[in-house]
Amino acid sequence: MSDNIQKVTVLNKTTWTPGLFSFTVTRPDSFKFTAGQFVRLGVNPSQLQHYKAQDVALDDSLNEDIYRAYSIVSSPFDEVLEFFSIVIPDGAFTSQLQHLQVGDELLLNTMPFGFLTLARYQKPLPKDLWLLATGTGLAPFLSMLQDLQTWEDYEHIVLAYSARSKEELAYLELIKTLQEDFGSLVDNPAKLIFVPIVTREPMADALTERLPKLLVNGKLEERAGIKLDIDSAHVMLCGNPEMVEDTKETLKDLGLVMNRRGEGNIAVENYW
């Protein structure tokens, strides 16, 4: 086993819908990451309690380590690590991970990856932070919102979170407490503006159209109560690749530019 690979133990699991779940694991003492980064998690299906309980001969494909990238939900300062996962029925990784039970062991590559971090922004200077997410793309943004530095650096934070159904809007209770639990700990904290979006069924107080359309027709700005200003906006995108691509192009059409070498508005994560 590589020096970068450490075993971690599952502490709990939350099932949001049949296709969405979260889980927490122990955190190695030496492991450090920046809010917004991701890690590679590994599972050997044959070692899961789900399969051990069956006491049957397993296919060789179930006795090998499988790794996938996962953004971290928890704060860089939490004592445990939390992850948010979708179930892909025929996916080699998530179809096994859905069987997780408390006490199961996973493998953590302790080298964090990714540049979807607030430190990448040099210009424009921090003022308005727009976090646009679909599905499990919410994870890195929750990590940022549990980091006090985020609340200190910005005046407004808009969290726009899109899902197909209201049941798929996970972590709503956590989102409701972020302003008080984290914003209240700093002087002059940012104001958090949460914008839920549900595209396939009605939900009270939720917008209903896809993010690109909400940007073009101005409804996202209207709900947020602030303008998406090229001179002051930092915009981060994370979620399904189609949303990321379409929203990125829409933002560019509106005059915003990709962040390169510290300058520019738009940052995306492409580990899918």
C-alpha cells in the first residue's frame, strides 16, 4: 500500500433518496486539505460487511481496490471527513459504496487535489461569491461555507442549489444554520443568500428553471437581490458536466471571464 493511502472507518451514513447518500469517516491526524478540494477514495467490495455477511464466493472484480474522486463536505477543521455521493446503478464504485455500513473500512489517498478554492481569486477582489451547484456538486461549497475565512472575505454569498425534485435537495437543515453557526463568529460577516431550484416539480419558494436560463432571464439575480457584476463577482460551478459547461458558456456570454493565473470571475471543477 502506498504511503499516501490510509485506511479510514465509516462512522455514519445518511440516505437522502434511493440515489443519494452521505457518509462520514475517520480523519487521519496528518491529513490536511483546503475547502473546495477533492480526494480519491477507495473501496474493496469484498471487504465490506455487506458481502462478508453473504459468505459466498465473490467474483474477482469484487476483490480489488476501486478509486473515485470525491469532494469533501466537511470543514478543513472538522475532526471527521464527510462525503456526498450519488448512486450510479451500474457504476463500479458507487454501486458498491451504497452498501456501506458503520464500521466498514475505506481507503483514502491523503493527497488532496483540485483548484476549486477561494485562494485562486486575486482579481477582482473579494466582494460577491456566487456558488452554483447541482446534485452532489454542493459538497465543496458546503466545505467553504464551514470555513470562517469565507465569511470574512465576502460581503454577499449566493448559494444556488439545483435538483430535479425537492427530495433531492439535501443538506437543507445544515444550510439554514450556516449563517448563525459560522457567520456569527466573525466581525462583519457576509450575508448568505440561499436560492433553491427544483426543475421537475413545484416547490414553494424555489425557482424552477435551469441555471443557464435563470442567468439569462435575470431571475437568479432578482432572487439574490444583487447584480452579477463582472467587476466584483467570483462565480464557482460544480455539478453535472452538462450544467457546468452550459452555465460556463452562459456566464461568458454575459461578459464574465474564466479565472486564469488568479484573474477572472469563473472557476469550475472538472473531476467528473
